[in-house]
Amino acid sequence: MPVLAKRIIPCLDVHAGRVTRGEQFGRAEDGGLRDVGDPVGLAARYDEEGADELVFYDITASVEGRKTLLDVLRAVSDRCFLPLTAGGGVRTAEDIRGMLLAGADKVSVNTAALADPDLIRAGAERFGSQCIVLSIDVRQTGPESWRVFSHGGRRPTEWEVLDWARKGVELGAGEVVCNSIDCDGMKGGYDGSLIRLLADALPVPVVASGGAGKIQDFGEVFLSGHADAALAAGILHSGEVVIPEIKAYLRTQGIPVRL
């Protein structure tokens, strides 16, 4: 059986038409975000560097924010040929359709799916499971225990991460992105135990998110965390490392990547 290449995916959090960055899900209203650039320019840079995909999140998730994100998606899809995933404020199948028409290849659902899990089923039945990504925000609450949060990491739910991930996949999600709120922006490495828990239990790809601080973190989450892909933001936006360096290192570790 052929071995699938591991994916490196830059994540662009879009607020008011600009890419921003924070720590542990810092909020714009609290002054916890910093501007890091133009989304179209960053997307073009990552395309040239050899990113495997791009993820865009509308972190304001308002009507105006979603319109801004749709404009960003159209501009990026006109300029780049990378697969695009978009999310933020997706509440209905029509919202999913709008993002797909704007240029997204996959659409990420999160808070609205927690409120109405049927959104996952509706999206998968209408557009295919390959288009539906379940994004899960979690905090660790004990040894091998992670609680799912909604509303951008603000509100705890009753779901444990593995239970919710399994439910989402049963309803039709074709991929799971797990965002560690504890690790987000801290550059201490991904939560390998969390990712391994999901990757070993789910029949769909699992994407690690939150914590990349050095090249070795990618190797660890692929080898010991069993991730299928790794999302990164600050370490890439700042230019501390570039994607060709990450992929060259991964190859030295015997990890398959797309050249």
C-alpha cells in the first residue's frame, strides 16, 4: 500500500481582511492579536514555498467578516493553485456552498456543528465528505482528557474530544483538525498525546494544530503523534522557518513529503 505524504498547512486567521496572530486564542477586542500581513501576499508566498494546502479562518465570524473572507478566497484562488480550506461562522449548508463557490475546496465547521450536528450530515450529503472538515478546539482537563470548547475557545461543552470526533466522522466529516488551545501560539510543540489519541481511533485524516515552534516539532507530531498533516501559523508567518526547510528535515527523518 502506498504511503501518503504528510502535509504542511499554513493557517491564516483573517480579521477585517488582514492576517492576524495571537496566543491561546487571544481575541481582537482584548488587544490579543497582531497584524502579520496581507492574506493574498502570504498565500502566494506559501504557494511558491511548496505548502500542501492553505487554511483560512474568519476569526470574527460575523456577516461582514464572512463577506471579507469570501473576497479573500476569490482573490487567492485566482492567484494560487493550492487546495484551500475555509471556516468561521459557517452555520448552514448554504454557507458551505458559498465558500465552495468562492474558491474553497473544503469547508471547516466548528461551533455551529456543536449546536446542530446535523450540519455535518447535511454538508456531507450535499457536497461530499471530502469537502467537510470538523475543526475541534480543546483544552486539557486531566491526564488523557480534553474538553471540547465552542465559540472560538470561549465556552466549554459537555463533549470529550474523542467522543465528539467520532460523532462528527459518523455524520460524514472527511477530516478532523484538532486545535490545542493550551498550546496555541506558545511554540512549545504540538500536543502529541492528544493527536495520537485521535489519529489512532479515527478512520479519517487528523490534522495537528497549535504549538509549532521549531522544525523538530513537525517530525515529532508525525512520528509519535501519528498526524496526517500539521497546521502552523506564527512560525511560518514570521519567517523563523520556511516550508522547504521543514520538508528537507522531514525527509532526513524518513517522513514522506511532497516535493
